Amino acid sequence: THRRTRPRMNAPTTTEPEVPQRCGLIAIVGRPNVGKSTLLNALVGQKVSITSDKAQTTRHRITGVRTVDEAQFVFVDTPGFQTKHNAALNRTLNRTVHGVLADVDLVL
């Protein structure tokens, strides 16, 4: 019988020490119309999320990435968290916020 073997993987030959890369997911959460999308755009350094004077403009999670040296920050903009009104739209948006909270490392 013939036996198959996996090819050997050679270790990388670099002279520079490896610098660990770090990445973190950060949720931006708050009430409706308080500037979460504006903050995301400022943190990322470009317009990645729509901004408006009208509340509930953000209806889905919006992601923006900022890289600084070996660190990467993944910011997640969320819809406004609504506690006063129990309309179907607000319940759906609140579910989006709860889903984001389960996936991130830090909440702003």
C-alpha cells in the first residue's frame, strides 16, 4: 500500500522579529439621534455612515475600520436604542443592537 504524506511547511525566514497584530471590535451604542454615526465617521477618518438630523437614519449595522501601527479597530455603528416606544420598527432596530452587543469586545 502507498502511504500519502503531507508536504513539510518551512518556517518563514525573516530577520525582523514578528510584531503581534491586534484587532478589536467596538460597538457604538446610544439613544437615537445622539451622533453615533458622526462619531464613527470621525474615528475612521472618512464618511462611511450616513448622517442626518432625522432620528433612526441608521437601520443596519455599519462597520468602519481604523488601522494604527499594528492595531486594527473595527467600529460598528448601530441604530439608536429605543426604550420609550414599542413600535415594530423600534423592536427590530433594538434586536439589531442586541445582536451587535453579542459580537463585540467593547461598547462605547
